Amino acid sequence: MSSIVGIDIAKHSFDIATVQANGKYRTKAKLANSAAGFRVLQEWLLTYSEPGAWVVMEATGIYHEGLAEYLHGLGYRVCVMNPAQIAHYASSQLQRVKTDKVDAKLIAEYGARHQDELRAWQPEPPAIRRLRALVRRLQDLQEMEQMERNRLDVADASVQDSIRSVLQHIERQIAETRQAIQDHIDSDPDLRGKRDLLTSIDGIADKTAALLLAELGDPLQFTSARAIVAFAGLNPRLQDSGKHKGHVRISRIGSSRLRAGLYMPAVVSISHNAAIRALAKRLRARGKAGKQIVCAAMRKLLHIAYGVLKSGRPFDPKLALAH
């Protein structure tokens, strides 16, 4: 019986694979990503896997969450991987065929080879899940608002009233969602305390604090500030080939929502946060470009945020300047 099971999961279905002692794979394809499919998987695991086996899957938006919670409840060790890690592993293995079954095999193989590095996934508290849903809904509504405003600029007069009506509805929804976010954080002592610590940082206001708490969950689950920076895809990556040899760019392997949401706070902090202003000054003296300075400011904000949450003390510019 296997101690590692790989699952490739999509919106409506998932595939399972496990490596047997003889090196061959045992698979099962196209199980429904629903309660019925979960029960079929449970029977399969009872037959072909060890109790408490590792079940490895990729983070696929929200599609993996129901299955991950179900398996966690059954006592299996669940590992939810960053898809970029599996993609990099597939590239290193020169994978040329990509199907759901092949991906499930690849995930199982990765888990077997890196078993000592697997980290157990834990379900997030309902308060964090609700906050994330609200924050992401607000972002969606703001994108819809911008799209309608763009349409209004070029629309024929015959449809402008319709567009304005839609805009009014979206604006009401935005206001209601913002209020729901504030009420939700205010009503939860843990979230409220963390928000107050984050907003003590010059450059971080309520909106950015809510984004950080929503996307990071409990920031202290990360082993270090550098781990949070990597999660956001802001960690530097050296390009050492071709015409870009020696160039350093951010990896972009991580949360695009965090990167987008931190851009303007970083720009503001360069002017209003003493520690980040000093960082920007040093980087300009070294000839760094504007975008590089902003990215460095985004990283510094994450380091400061992790520091205040870990210490439980509000932001102290003098302490930040000393680091």
C-alpha cells in the first residue's frame, strides 16, 4: 500500500495516481469534484493507500479546497503545493505530454521523491475564508466598475443611460462590500488586532491591511518574512542567460493579487515611511531604476508587516531604520 497519493484536480473532476512498489502507477480517472466523487476516493484510498498517507495536490484557485478539507477530516496528511513547484519539476523531468492522468502521476512522483519536504495543509479559520471572499469580491466589483467607466467614455448616447444604471448598482455593491469588510474585521478580535498593527505602518491603510490578512491568512504560519516575500512572488531571481545575463527580476511566482495590491502602498511609503524612504535613497544612489525601487519597497513593507505581527507591537520607524 502506498504512502503517497497524487491528485490532479480541476473544477469538475480530479484524477488520482500512486506509485506502487514495482515502480508502476495505479490510477483512477475523472472522479467528480463533489461529495459523490469524494466518497469514491475514500473507498479507493482504503484499498490502495496506507492510513494517514500523504495526499498531494496543487492549489487550484478554490477548486481544491473542498477535497482538501474532506481528506483532512478523514485523517490523511494533505499537502497543497504551489503549481509553480510542480511545473518546475515537470520541466526538470522533460515532461512532454500533459494530461490530467499524467499530471496526477507527476504529482505522486514528486511527493514520493520529496516526502521529507512536504508540509501539512491545515484548513483555514472561517473568519479568514470569509474575509478573503469579501476582499476578492471587492476587487472584482472595482474591475467591473472600471470596465463600465471605460465603456461610458466611448459609448453611443443610446446606451449611456444603461451603463450609468449599471455603474450606480456596482457603486452601491462596492460601498456595501467595503462596509462588510470593515464590520467583519471589527467583530473579530484577532483580525481587528492584526489590522491595527498593520495600519500602524506608514503606507498601509485599512484596504491594504485587509488584503494582507485575506491573502496571507495567518501571516505567522510563514517561517520568515522572506517566505512571505516568496509567496507574493516578489523574491529576486537572477537571469543568467542570453542578452539578459546578470539581470535580476522578481520571480512573479506567487500571489498576483498581493503584488498588485502592494504597488500603490509601496509608492506612498517611499515618501511617507522613514525606513522605506531611506531604502529608496540608498537604491537611487546605486543607480537602481524606479520599478526596482518600488519592488524593493514592496518587499520591505512585507518584512515590516511580518515584524509587527510577530512582535505584537506597533510599527517603530527607529527600529525599522536600524535593520
